[in-house]
Amino acid sequence: MAKLKGVIQSLPRTKIIAETDNYLYAEFTSAMMGFVDDVEFYVDEAAKVIHVRSASRLGQSDLGVNRKRVESLRAELNTRPSPS
């Protein structure tokens, strides 16, 4: 969770709204129009996975922005060393 939080905090226009030991909710704001996307993470220790929900608040299509963000976060988590 510390590694995930560090990755999220390093991103621009991102605000962590709520967190527990295994859950994190953040808002990502787009640079151009200021649209807000809600992103939730649940760390499932037993299954060794992080469940992710990423959704735009407005509109019918985000043009793939949420998927790209999640893939970018996944790549960063896989390359960034764990905090000491």
C-alpha cells in the first residue's frame, strides 16, 4: 500500500481522499478541462492482487483515459522499488 500511495502522490493533479490499511480512494483531475475521475484501489493480500475501479464522473466516453491511467500505474508499480 505504501508503494501504491507513493506512486499516486507523485502524479500531478491527484488528491487522495480516503485510505485504510488495504483501501485507497483518489481523485484525478484532467489538465485540459478539469474533469474529475474517481479511482479506488483495494489490496487483496490473500490473492496477492490490487483490485482497481476507475471511472469518469461525467460524460459517456473518456476516450480511454482511465484504462491508460491504470496501465501506467501498473507499469510504475512494477518498476518502482518498495519503500524502505
